[in-house]
Amino acid sequence: MAPKALDYDSLNENVKKVQYAVRGELYLRASELQKEGKKIIFTNVGNPHALGQRPLTFPRQVVALCQAPFLLDDPNVGLMFPADAIAKAKHYLSLTSGGLGAYSDSRGIPGVREEVAEFIERRDGYPSDPELIFLTDGASKGVMQILNCVIRGEGDGVLVPVPQYPLYSATISLFGGSLVPYFLEETANWGLDIQDLRQSVVQARSRGITVRAMVIINPGNPTGQCLSEANLREILRFCYQENLVLFGDEVYQQNIYQDQRPFVSSKKVLMEMGLPFSKEVQLVSFHSVSKGYWGECGQRGGYFEMTNIPPKSVDEIYKIASVSLSPNVPAQIFMGLMVNPLKPGDISYEQFIRESKGIIESLRRRARLMTDGFNSCRNVVCNFTEGAMYSFPQIRLPPKAIEAAKKAGKVPDVFYCLRLLEATGISTVPGSGFGQKEGVFHLRTTILPAEEDMPGIMDSFKKFNDEFMEKYEDHRGYSRM
Ligand SMILES: Cc1ncc(COP(=O)(O)O)c(C=O)c1O
């Protein structure tokens, strides 16, 4: 009998090509060990609540009331919920067409999109049009929607940073496009060199690829760097010259752990550049409720804003969004709450500020603890996590370790991370899952474990690493920095 469509051999080859290391071999082994009763510290995904971060009180109160609107009719509601949460819940319910159980417009609730536009205007100082803002189920869905519109076939290339967050490589594979890598420079604090970028485009063209888009992740995942305004300007000028649409992945914009380079959006820099750039460069910017001090990954709230995208294309994107009917409505309310937060004088304001500041300040301390911890280890070098949620140390593996990995049939950094997992229960992602230069090895860990657990985790990492290096070091040099 002919193979059925869902038999493995007849599946869409693009699906089989997708690789997704964040939930790959390491994650599977960690899950097995957990089932066997071993304590696992899951630092493989930027999933703050899974590592104990408590949700902010106010947004949960509002969404709880939206989910259970009959509570609003209860005479005792004021004993359970503060007046500002009650008022906000009423506000959001009034924006829906039938509460949380009803589909919304496929682009998202108009009132929430207006709140997003107001947020962007306050943040950047330039107008934002709610008609060009679509709410999505997490930033991921938005990225997928737009990549789907850009990629017409394998001759279409998308410039993606290496190391990169595998959403991009996976989605480009899935849609049958070509990933065109550009390398971030570790010795320059994961900066981006425009000459290298040009080189990547030239090389791709020589292979017959039309480069159509470029992705930047700012602040970076897994690399944690914050792009300077000057760098953003160079990138936007490059996109103008090369006629590329820029994907500005800005989901970590609240996660900043240094003061020299505060977050600046690609949109703001583009507007500041003036003509012709501000009217010519096509930009799609993404944001999410999953990160920052919200960390509401499970709620799946995101948005994208389109700049300089012609109305007919926006209509097509709307049409594609309509195929899924509507983004999750509770997620849209989380997004509204994130972009339109409490103001001084609101009853819940002090508590909100205490909670959100507490989270960000602790993350800043944890970023420091982790970087310093890694840098105190033998054969480990690590750039400071300026932003986002990850530490991405380079592990300088001795040749004997690389040989042992080969013998075990493993990529060297996978070998190291598996050993680390078995010895300590720390579940990381090998650098090869994000891409790295040939012969250089990394691992990625989040900075999310509880602050009080951090010294213990770093001690056990150090102990493991010392023993590993002791076992394999033979003074024949290292994988290169
Ligand atoms: C760079 C980057 N973009 C997008 C996402 C996805 O975010 P969301 O949960 O909103 O889909 C993540 C999640 O870790 C990420 O790191």
C-alpha cells in the first residue's frame, strides 16, 4: 500500500529538517533523569515562573476578574480585590465583544491595540498607528506569520545572527527558506560588524540566494548584549542599502542589567534617522508578555508593529491572521496591562512597583553572580549578561575531551552539557543549538534560578568543571577563544 500522508517517510521534509535544541537531547535526558527521581535545575528555557518567579499581583487580579465576571456582581468583591483592579477588569471587559470566551478581531481587540500604540509613542516619542499593530499568541506566532509572508522558497534568504534563538532557524526551515548567518563577535562583547554582514550577503548572493530580511535580537538571546544606538543606525542603513525588511525582536526590552546602554527600539532609531530611511526601511518589531518582570510565558501574549509596510501587504497579513480567527483573548488583556501599567496614585501602584523592581533588581544581581561564577572557572570565559535572561559562557575544551566526545558519538558541547547534567542536575543547552563559530564551544543557561540558589548552583558547576578539566586536560592547547 502507498504510504499514508502522516507516515514518517512521507511527512513534509521541511518539518523533519527543523532542529530545536532548547527542547532537544539535553532536555529529553533531563526529563528522564527527573522521572528517575533526580533533582533537575531546568535552566534551558527562559521560563521565569517555572523557576519560581511569582506573578505580579495586579494583572492576575484583573484577569481573574475578567475570567470570572460574575465576581464583579458579588457585593463582597471589594473585600477580595482592590478598586483599581475592579475598574481595570471592567475596562477590559468593555473592550471585548462578549468577554474572554469570545473571539476577538483577528488583529486583536482594537482598544488594546490602541493601548499598545500609546505605549510605543510614550517609549519612542514618535507616532504609532494601532492599525499597524497586531496582537499575537506570543511573539513567536507573529515572527512565524511575518516570515511566512517573506519566504517564497529556498532562494529567499533571511539574515540571522549566530548565535541565534532557534525560533528563527526552525521557522525558516519550516517555510523552506534559507538561513543566511551573520556572526556576532564574542571578543567584541557579541557586537555586530557591518563589514561581516556585507560579506554574508555577498556570499549568499553568490549561492543564488536573494536576501530579503534581517533579524536582530535586542537584547540578545542567547548572547545577552544590548545594541547601541550607533549600531542600530548602522543596521538600519544597511537594511536600506540592501533593501531588507528588518525583524526587530525586542522581547527582552525590560531586561536590562547595566546603565551604559539602555534599551532603544529599532523604531525610534529609524524615526530619528529621518528621510529617506524613516519612510523607506520596512521594519516589524516584536514584543511579548513572556519576558521582563512579567515572565508570563504561559499566557502567550505578544504583538508586532509594522513600519513602512504598504496597506495591501498589511491586508494580506490580516487575512492570514484571520485563518486562526483570533489571538487568545486573556493574553491580549495581559498585553494591555503590560503596556498601560498602573500610575502613581493608583491604589495598587506601590505594590506593583515593589514587585516589578524586586524582580528586575534580583535578575541584575543574578546576571552578575553567574557571569562572575563562570569567569572564575577553569577554561571558561563569559561576557557579562547586559540584558535578556541568559548567560552564554565559552567552554574551552581540551583536545582529549573533544576526542572523548567523538568516541561517544556526540558533538563536543553536547558531551560536556550531558556530563554536567548527569553530575549536577543542571540542565543547559549546548551552544551548537544556537550556532557558534567552528571549533568554539558554549553552553547557554538562564539566569533565572532563585537568587538564594545561585551560589550553590555556581559552586556545583565549578566543582564539575574542575573535575572535567582535570580529567581531560593534557596541555595540548584548547578549542580556540
Ligand atoms: C528572542 C526571543 N524571541 C521570541 C521569543 C518567544 O516569545 P513568546 O513567548 O512571546 O512567543 C523568545 C522566547 O524565549 C525569545 O527568546
